[in-house]
Amino acid sequence: MTNNDALKRPLRDLRISVTDRCNFRCRYCMPREIFGPDHHFLSRRELLTFEEITRLAKIFHTLGVRKIRLTGGEPLLRKDLEVLVRMLATAMPKVDLALTTNGSLLAKKARALKDAGLDRVTISLDALDDNIFRAMTDTDISVEDVLTSICAAEEVGLTPIKINMVVKRGVNEGEILPMARYFRGTGHILRFIEFMDVGSTNQWENEDVVPAREIIETIHREFPLEPLEANYHGEVANRWQYRDGAGEIGLITSVTQPFCGDCTRIRLSAVGELFTCLFASSGQDVRELLRGGATDAELTAFIRALWSHRADRYSELRQEKHQYRQEKVEMSYIGG
């Protein structure tokens, strides 16, 4: 049975946040003045257990989910994450199982995650210049630490590796070409992300956005590019390849070229709320059902009803109404 939402979009992707904690304080996600020493993070008791996550994931699988991504916060701050990976991989061996990480802790965990059944990783890296990187991430972690994790992931076969670079005007657009030069020919897929108004604390302004078109033009002048077809319906990134065969890049264009019409993703927060859009204002509590004795059939009906009524298209509305705004849950809470 196909499970489509109100705009006829199927359910294919589940993003699971396993923690709201992070050891970075990226300006576009968790600015330190908001997420400082006094910020209340979730307690262990509030988090979904690995058993609860796996149970929900299996139900989502019956409803059409074929890709599961573990996110945060920084997911590797969740103790024994490889145990959850093994549980998910064992329960759903044909599901594509991935992880998004800032790379600070991955080098020590890469082998255990691969052995547990993780397929691949996406690693955030916004600059090669250490000063620019630290200014954006507000951390003592170095670029070299992240590059070491990328190498570790490659060595154990967590591939293809995707590298995510958020581009912000006046901050790191000068790193577009250095990043392209560095990752060309490595087999890794560098993806440029337009600075988005996720959450309500990152002080987003449209003037801070470097449009995908400009990014393409910048790279194309040195390394000619040509467009590629999407790998599958609902793929987030627009794909481009180097004409000389040195690999491909991706552009995630939520601001200038919204892709709401193809969105097949639902998000599960670490505390057990379901969100049908990255820019949602609120979620639907499934933890209460889980811990209240709901059967799998009841949970399935709850999720199916939530998805069938889904009509989110925030990015399209933002584009149509220009400075369209609404209060939104923070990305560190529901995962990217």
C-alpha cells in the first residue's frame, strides 16, 4: 500500500535524532549565546530508548521508509550508538542506513559503526581554513580533526562519503573553490548548502544566502561542470559532475530553488516527537503512545494519519512571499 501525503508525496525517508546535544556551537544552528552553559538539554530519561527507536523504525519501514539517517545534535555523543545501528541493521537489513556527523568523534568510532551495519556517512565541513572553520563552528576542534575522520570513514568503507558545506555570505564563500579543489578526484561528494532559516535563533537574512547559481558559476569558471540526473525521486541535492570525470558535487537549494514538491522525509526527535517538515513549528508526540502501551497497529494508524494529512511546503511559501517567517523548532532538536 502506497502512503502518500495530502500533496501526493510518498513516505520514503526517516531521520532520527538521537540527542539534542552537540560539542559544536555553529552560528547557523546552535549559537552559543542561546545554547550556553545554562541551556537545558534533554535528560537520559526523556530520550527514546534504542528499543523504542527500533520499534518505530520497523513500523516506518512497513509504511514505505527505505532510508534511515541518524542525526542530532551530534549523534556520536549518544553513548553506544553502534548498538542502535546494529539493532536497526539487523531488524531491517535492506534499509539504507546512514549517519550525519560533525566528524569530531568519528575517527574513533568508524570501525565499530561499520561493523554494526552502518552503510555510509555525511560529514559537515564548512571551510578548510582553520580560522574560518572555528569562527563558524565556535569550537576548538580543528579542520585536521575532521579530515582525519573522513579518512577513517573511507578506510572502513563508510562510502560514498558526502561532505556538507553550509555557505554564508561574507563568512565562507571564499572557501567554495578551495573545498572544490580539495575534494575533486577523491570519490567524496561535496555538497554546498544554501544558508537556511532553520530554527529561530540563527539570525537568518536573505542577504546572507549565496545562491546555488553563484556557487556553480564560481566552480565552473575553474572546473567546467555539467548537470546530472537525480539518483532517485525525492533526492535533496541537485547533482553536477566535473566534465573531466573528477567526480560530482551537489547543491541543496532550499532558498532559491525549493524542493518541497519532492520531499519524502519525516523526522523523529530524540524525545519522541514526529515532525513532517524541517521548518515545522511543532511536532506530534509518539513517545506517550509508545510508553502508554499502544500496539504496533495503533502506532501504525497514528503515523499513517499524520502523514496522510501532511501539506507542508514552507520553502515554497518563503519563496512566494519573500520574507515569509514563522516560529520554528531548532534543527538541533529534530536533526538536519
